[in-house]
Amino acid sequence: MKSIFLCMAALLLALCITPQARSAANPDHIDPCALIGKEKVMAAFPAVKAMEKQTIGPNTTCNYLNDKGFAALIVSAGRADHRDALSALAGMGGGYSYQPVSSLGNSAAIAITKPAPKLGVEGGSVAELHVITKRSFVNLAPVRLNVQADGPAFTTLKKLVAEMATKLP
């Protein structure tokens, strides 16, 4: 009887705490897949063939997949606990350089890969584009798309994120 009571108490406690934990991680419950139509992403980047929402714990990402089913573009969104996009990206490490991006949200920045010839990395590719608007952020990571920081694909990526940012709370 005592073990049944302990199990019931633990279950009740878990059910009471879980909604608060989820709310603390993404209190506005922002769905990154609802920020833009998948057709627009597919038209902008023809390598994208499908979209898949993935939720792990309180975190939801919108994965735009290539023809092999691998993520080509990963979009995440949530409440910003920071005000400066540049400092938010700086924690990615020394393999990237960081630059502010003007005219996107309240604050925006990109992480750009540094050349690493021994690893076959040419450098200059956008690893992440982070935009803060109002009290929320949207982050785009073109992991299997060729988005050079000084190329037309980056202009396309900025247009997509600008539209996404307008839908943030």
C-alpha cells in the first residue's frame, strides 16, 4: 500500500510540474513551422523537398529536408532571454566568425564558418542566422544548403527570416 501511494504521489508531482517546465522553455509555444509556408521555403531553396516538425522535450524545430530526407534547413524559435543576437551566437565557438546583420528585427547576426583546410571546410558559409524581434527569436541553420555570407542565397535567407520574424509574438 505504501509503495502504491509513493508511485501515485510521484506521478501526480510529475503531471503538475511538466506543464510549468514546458511553459518556462517556450512560454509562448511558438511553432517554428507556422512562421512561413513550406512552399515559400521550397521555392526559395529547390534542394528542400519536405518539411518535418520535431519536438524533443520542450523544444520544437522545423526541419526542411533534402531529397535524401536529411535536414537541409533547421528553424527554431522561442522567447529570447537575450537582447543581442551577436552575443547569443558567440557561444558557438572558435570555428566561426560573427557579424551583425542590419535591418532585421531588433537585433540580428550570423555565424560564418572559418576556413579549415585540414577538415575540408572552405569557410564563408552561413552556419546560423539569429534574429531577435520584440521578445522572441527565430534561428535559421542552413546545414545542407550552400549559403555563402556574401552570396544571393544569403539574401534569400534574409527575406525568409524577415517574413518569419513578423509572426513572432
